[in-house]
Amino acid sequence: MTKPQLPSSLSAFRALVAEMPRRDEAAAQAARAREAVLTKPAGALGRLEPIAEWAAAWQGRHPPAIERIRVVVFAANHGVAAQGVSAYPAAVTAQMVANFEAGGAAINALSGAVGAALKVVPLHLEAPTGDITVEPAMSEAACVAALGEGMAAVDAETDLLCLGEMGIGNTTAAAALCAALFGGDGTHWAGPGTGVDVAGLARKRAAIDSALAVHADAGGGPMEALRRLGGRELAAIAGAVAAARYARIPVLLDGFVCAAGAAALHALDDGALDHCLAAHRSAEPGHGHLLQRLGMTPLLELGMRLGEASGAALAAGIVRAALRTHGAMATFAEAGVSERDD
Amino acid sequence: MTKPQLPSSLSAFRALVAEMPRRDEAAAQAARAREAVLTKPAGALGRLEPIAEWAAAWQGRHPPAIERIRVVVFAANHGVAAQGVSAYPAAVTAQMVANFEAGGAAINALSGAVGAALKVVPLHLEAPTGDITVEPAMSEAACVAALGEGMAAVDAETDLLCLGEMGIGNTTAAAALCAALFGGDGTHWAGPGTGVDVAGLARKRAAIDSALAVHADAGGGPMEALRRLGGRELAAIAGAVAAARYARIPVLLDGFVCAAGAAALHALDDGALDHCLAAHRSAEPGHGHLLQRLGMTPLLELGMRLGEASGAALAAGIVRAALRTHGAMATFAEAGVSERDD
């Protein structure tokens, strides 16, 4: 599959999504056949078992590889932060990027724990997106650039890609985007995010409802919703998800904001995220609603709500373990183990 | 804390359990204090956060260490297998032990994925325990020996111990033991195990109810229930859990059978498992009932039902990641990251 060109417009990106490669059914079949003869009762490894088939189908090879795990964290700033929707000041986005680069954040430790390479991609932190309660978050050019930055961040030499984000105010953008894509209002989609108080949550809900009203008649479909209500890191995640599909890289999506960026692709094509697994269910209530809409059952449910790809990096250990069992276990015949009595 | 002597009787083991060391509150306090100043919103790592305090409290040091993860799998045979309670012949226990030793089983791959050392402890496979539907599983001498073999299997040079088991017929023994400890009958506690069919499940329930009737009037408390209804690997797990407590090693319990062995200690002293976490919730329905009785919320829920410490080894990656974040993350002050606005 040839590497797609970076898109020159939202419509070019839509065309690129429409042409994404499909599952490799031969690799999937080879994975199913091997899984069935490994020395364990059928199904006894539960959700670990279909992971081998999923990875084989999307890597397009059997056995699937799992040596090169990469984590990419996109960071951006949001004009809507001025509405008092976060417990932290907007300056924290750049401070946390510096913390990622210095190795001091949770994602550094979690990437290290699973042996993953971490890439941090700050997206014009000096230029927050427009305040969605009064204007679009991005011009078409800015949105297309962010999609392209997401695509460009995907290294083809990757067996599993963990995607995440950082951006003060971005659960507000994610909630507004989800409401535009799937219906519902600020009360349905907003949650405490980094831990906003009751008054802050009320401001957040109001900001989302204002944004929905301002952009209600815009039309233009999911990409236009992403441009108007999302943010650079949400667009970059959408771009990275698409580029990973072309590069035959399975993806772990982190929490609410990451899934919201990816959801724009799902709204274009309901098979667009078939090469992605939900790493975990965040404590942010909107994430649960969104996973249900996306038809995804997360691997982990540990009450995390940090972002930074933290849940994805943690779940990468589960995927690696699943693929190690698939690759390394003996078959009943090899091990001389008796099969079932019945 | 001095290493306890191997017990010479069930009553000596009970005394040993009664004297187990308690939490190190100073280490726990140090962990809480550090966790509160790491560069993340308080609580944003969800269930990862209290793991640092738990490990510090039970290792008795801060920061807690997580370099040396060990997996111990106890294997034994069960006279009750003759009642047709498993989908596999009893010979599979020894065949799987050979598979563990040759490196071909799921637990080999899962231990390898998390960098853990694996020890397999076959417990007199040539001598199945008594058929619990007609006689006690073990003499007192045999039960005491198994407790001691479990204790002896714990290496003091361990930061985290993952316990598991293998034994054809042992979900029947575990279910009978749970019923004796907590009430309920074969229908409540029995499940498909390795994947028994409808007729097999009926035989399993009947075997459990027969065993409960045969041993109903025996008395003697949890250790006597373990001797009469359990099995060597269940007793060894109880012994290993107690020895780990003395050696200041936190423990991950695997699935239903492992938790049932540990539950005998809980029935003696409801704080006896405070140094243990439930690694996962097995697909075996009795495990969910048992975790509820033990007041444990598992880390993972992936529909696994293999045993072999497979869920514990998988969850060891979660514990390691939690302790890496605790140890390696920068504080707000170190990183120059702003704290909350409010």
C-alpha cells in the first residue's frame, strides 16, 4: 500500500479516508488457525486471543510483530480555555510538554515500563485555536495542517502505535465535537476533566452549549465539525489514525480526547477505526458514552483520566503479552498435551 | 521480621497466620506524600495511584521496588477428577507441567513479556488427593506438607510475587472449599472451568454437593475445610501467601483456584490478604462471587480463565507501571509546572 500524500484540503483528507486499506484476511485466518491449537482450552485467554487476529489482519502478516511500540503525544492550546473550563491555567500545556521532553511525566514512566519509544509533538502552542463559543477553532488551512502533522508523526517502522494528547481545555473541545457528531448537549458530554469544580463544570457545559449553538447551522459533515469544534491535537490524532492504517500499524487509542479525534473518522466511515482498539475506559464520563457510540469495549478500566497516552501505553503491555502468547506458545501436538475428552 | 519456621501442624500454621506482620505506616505515608506532588492532577492515574502506597506499606520501604517479579505455579492432582468434572483427562496436569518446564505454555510467554522469573512446583502429581465426594482430600500431614511447600517456594529476593496453579479438577475443589467457607452450594460456586459441557457441569455441581454433605459435620474451621475439600496446590498457595507476608513481598493472586486457596487465610483473619491484590476477574463465575466475599476489586477483567498465574503475570505489568510512575515522575516543583487555579 503506497503512503498517502499529505492532504491539501479537508475534501482531499476525506478521499484519503475513503480509500484506506482493508483487513488482510489471509493473515487473520492464519492467526485464528494457530490460536486454536495452542496449549490452552479454547477461549481461556479471553480477550487476549482475538488480539492476535486483529494485529495480524491490520499488520498484514502472520505472526504479527510487537517489538517496536511507539507512543505519540500531540499537544495544543485552546481558545476556549479563556472561558474558565479547566482547573489549570493554559500555560500548563507548554509546561507539560517541557516535562515530557525532560522525562518527568507519567507518560515517560509508562512508555519506559513497556519499552516504547515516545515522541511528543507540540502543535503551535503559541497560537491557541479560536474560542469555539464565538468562532471556529481552526481555519481550513490550520485544520489541514494539523491533520498532516498527525500523519507525518507516524513512523512506518512501528508494530503498535499508542496515541494520546495534552492540552488545557481540550476535554471541552472533545465534548463539543462529540455532541456535534452524535447529538446530546454539554450536560451529556462534559465531565470534570482534570478535576474542575462544580462552578467550573457549569461553565464548561455552558461553553459547549454556546459552541453548539454558534456552529449549529454550519453543515459540512464530520471534518467541518472537527475544524470548528475540535483542536489541533484532535485533528492530528485523526491524521495519525489514518496514516497508521495506510502503514499497516494497529493503533491503541487513549482516553476521551483521543477517541473524540478518532471519532471524526468513524463518522465518515464506520469501519475507519477497525485497526484501533480502545486502550481503556477513562473516568471522564463522556468517554464511556463515546466508546458505546463507537462500539468499542476497552481493554482496561482503571479509573484513569490523565491523557498523555497514559492508558494506551499501559494497554500496550496487554497487547504485547497477547502477541507473545500467540507467537511463543507450543501447540498441543508439539507439547504432547492431551486434548479434550469430549 | 524473622522468617517463620515451617509449620508442624495445622494449628501451628494458624498461629503463624495470627502473627503475620502488619503494614508499615511510615512507608505508606511517604508514598502518599510523594504521590500528591507528582505532575498530574490528583487521582488522574486512577487505580495506579494507591498501588504505590500498597507496595510501600507491604514492602516496608519507600520508594517501593519492582525489579524482581517472580511467578510461582503450583500443580497437583485431584481424586475428584474421577467424577468426570473436567473436560480434560487428569494426565494433562503432568503434561502441562512438562510444557511449563519446556517453555511452551501461556505462563512462559506472559512471564517473559513482563520480565518475570517463573518457578513451577509440582506437588506429588503421582499421588492425587482423596476424592472429596467420599473422603478428605488430604491427611493433616499431607496438608501441612503442602502448606510448607508453598512457604518454601517463596524467594525472599522478590519485589512482587505472582501466584497461580494448574490441576485438572481443581475448580471443583475450589468451589467446594468456597462453599464450606462462605456458604452456598454447587450450583452457586461451580462453573465451566476449562470448558466442561452441560452434563459435565451437572456432574461437577453434584460432586460439590456430595462433598459438602460428606464433610458437613467435620468442624475445625477454615484450615480443616482446606484439608478436607481443597488440594495440595490450594494449600501451597495459602502457605505462599503467608510466607510472602513475612518476607514483606506484595502478592498478585491469579484466578478462582488461587483466590480460593488464599480465602482460607481470609476466613482465619480478615486482614490476612491485605498484602494481596486480585490480578483479574476470571470468566469463571465463582471467582466473581469469591472476590466479592473477599472485598477485592480486580485490576483486570479480560475474560481469562486459564489459571497458571496467567492473569497475575499480566497484571504484574500494571503494578510495575504504577510503581515506575511513582518512582520516576517529576514533582510540580521539580518540573516548574503550575498547580491548580483553585
